[in-house]
Amino acid sequence: MSPIKLLAQFFHLERKDFLRSPSFDTSLVILILMGLGALYFAVVFVGLGIGIYFIAEEVAPQNPFGWINQGLWVFWLADLIFRYMGQKMPITKIKPLLSMPISKSNIVVFSMLKSVVSPFNWLYLFLWIPLYIVLLQQDLDPLGVTTWILGVSVLFLANNFLNLWANNSQWVFALAVGALIAAGVGKYFELFDLKAFSGGLFEALYQTPATLLAAMAWLAFLVWGSYRFFLAGMFLDDRFSVKAEVARTTKMAWLDSMGRMGIFLKNDLRLITRNKRAKMAVLSGIFFLFYGLLFFTNALEVYEGAYWKVFAGIFVTGGFLFSFGGFVPSWDSSYYPLMMTQKITYADYLKAKWWLIVWATLASTVLASFYALMGWEVYLAVLAGAAYNVGINAHLVLLGGAFVKTPIDLTSAKKAFGDKQAVNLKTMLIALPKIALPMGIYALGQWIWDAQGGYLLLIGLSLLGFGLRNPVLRWIERIYKKEKYDTIQAYKPKS
């Protein structure tokens, strides 16, 4: 069978899997909603593609094209970050295919092609094509404009394979994060000018058409690296086998004084220290510590408002809260039904999770102390975000957990984030106060008093939430009991 026919057969199998899935109705609804979302972004991108040059003429009338080039690095970086956080990795059911006379190379190529047809890639056509038409109508070199638009498209497509590689390789992820941190530090201490670097890089695509070859070489390197990485692990006795390891015991005697709640805390700490998937969630939370560099360094003019500083404070100190706490109790899904048969109470279970989130938030606040070097008002925003995460968001993530019935396979390297069962109307409604409410509280305090008054009002209400933690946790406990049997059913293995 030719490679083209084989790939067509793969897509045929994927279509059958979708149509015959037990959750076909849910998947269809989600697909329709995603289609509506894609349509919305397509309209936005068309408007942006048509209008960005004319906006640039108003902001920088002497060199509007240069202004676009200087700010393009922000768009490129935002694309990379949103891909990592939101783009679902292509999942091919390769285990049964590996035992069949099918080339491993074809399986890898199919998986990579699935990532290329992601909306994160083709939606950009609605931006680049209108922008290309507008630029051709200006007093610019048509050949330079053509190589520029092709080069930019190639660099953004390269993000797809960089994300694909970084999601599955720890050292690639570490290199990418290190480069972003170095760029943020360099920007803050004015070691180099990112705008000038971006302007020179993208201007070269216009001034020197041969530079397009360098962009294509970067794309080819990432495609080749991703291909070789996945091909190297395509063996049943490698990534899909259960490896026996010597068990290690960690007593953590200092938690014994906390009674049954200490037992749950030990389980969570052992999970974080031993399981790769839980470690990645914690590492993602650490990555949020540097999220404030986009807001506090004035790197992006659109984020210079005080409201965005509150937004940043929430994320800087709430990385663990969102990345790990947002999937409680899914981390325990493999033994959750068994746990419900034991003599334990939801009260101890929820308190253990709550304290773990609080400790992690406080640790993030201490680690984020370097923001004080940017001014006390900046660190006050971090402290206000930490207070809100402890006093209110810690409760909200546990409340949302009662409705997030997404089992997590701890033996799999697949990301838990993005599973369809994790998103429903109730979890979406609960998610809104996590971000929108603190900004609204700050706005109220600023309107009544001043900026400091907004922060103090936010901290004061957060302390009130902390003081009311016991009755709030009892209320959440009743909801968990109500959802108990639905959760058990969702966590049972599917045959």
C-alpha cells in the first residue's frame, strides 16, 4: 500500500473512531462549539489583517511596516505560549498499529500531520492573506512583501513543531523556558532591545529574500527533530511497557501530627515527587512565576493598566493552584472508588487539598519576591493576588473539582489538560470568579479610594474568605457527597 493510501486509511479509522465513540454526542457538541470559536477568531484575524497596517500608520507614520516588525515578536511569543497551554497534542491509537505490518515512519508522519491541521495553524491564513493584500497595495517591494509573509508564516508554523517537541521532551521544554526567562531578564535590565532584535529579524525577510531559506531551515530542523524523537520511542517494549522499579518509602513523620489529613498530604507529596505527570504540573506552575514579566516590565503596552497587574498577581502566585489544584480529585481517580469504601471523610480529604494549595501559594509568593525590585506597588499586586488565591480561589478550585470528572492515567505521559470532561457549563461558571472577580473588586476599591485602596480592599475580602474557610469547606463537602456516585462512575475503567 502506498504511503498516501495508508495515510488516507488512518484518517478513515480516525473518522470511524469519532462516529462510534460512546461519547459521540458530547464530542459533537464540543466540535460544534470549537467550530463557532474558530469562526469568531477567523473574523477577528481578518479584521486584524486588514487594519493592522493602518493602525501602524497612526502610531508610527514614518515607518509603519517597521513598527509591525518590532512588535511581531510579542505575537510570536504569545502564539507559542498559548499553543503550549491550549493546543491538544495529536493522539493516535498506535498501540494496536505497532503489532501490524505498518511502517513506524508512516505512523509518526500521520501523527505529525494531525498537528498541522490544527486550528492553531490554519486560522492564521485569515490573518496573513488579508495583510499580504494590504501590504501589496502600499509603497513596498512586492518580492520583499512576498518573502516576508512566507517567512512569517513559516516561523509561526515552526511553533507547532517546537510545541510538539517541547510537550514530550523535558530538555527541549527546559531550553525553551530558559530562553524565555533570559529574554525577560534581558528586557528588564536593558541588556538588549527585543524590539530592535525583532525588527531586524523580520525586516531581513523583506530586505533580503534569501533569509527565507533560514526560516525554512529552522522549520525543517524542528520537523526533523520531532520526527526522530517520536520514531525513537515507537516500540512496544519501550514506552508502552510497565517498568519495574525499586519502591522507596518516605515517612514524612512531620505530617503525623495532622491525623488523617496528614495521610492525604503524604499521598499528594509522594505523587508529586514520584510521578512524572504530577511533576510536569508542578513545573508548569513554576513557569507561572515568570508570567508577570509580561505585565510588570511594560514589555507589552496593552498590559500597562493597573487591572492587568492584578491579573498578573493572580497567575504569578497561583501556578500550582491552577495546574495541580484544578484537577482535584482527578489525581486520585485510579483509586478513588476504593477510597470511597474506606472509613474516611470528605472533610479531611478536602482540608488536605486546601492546605496543600495554600502552602504552594505561599511558597510561590516568597519565590516571587524578586518582583519587589520593580517597585513595591508591583509586589503589592503580587501580595494581593496571593491573598485572593488563598482566601477565595483555593475554595473555588475545590468547588470546581466536584464537577471535573476527568480520570487521569498516571502511567501515561499524555497531558491531562484539555480533556472534554474537564470543561462543562458548571466548571466554566466557577472559573469566571477566579480571574474576573478580583479585577472587579480592585476596580471598586480604586473607584472609591485609590490604587492602594483597591489592593487593600482585595486583600481584606480575601482575608475574610480565609476566616470563613471552615463553613465554606463544609458547604463544598456537601456538594462532593452529592456528586459522589457520578464521580465514582466516571472514574471506573472503561472497557
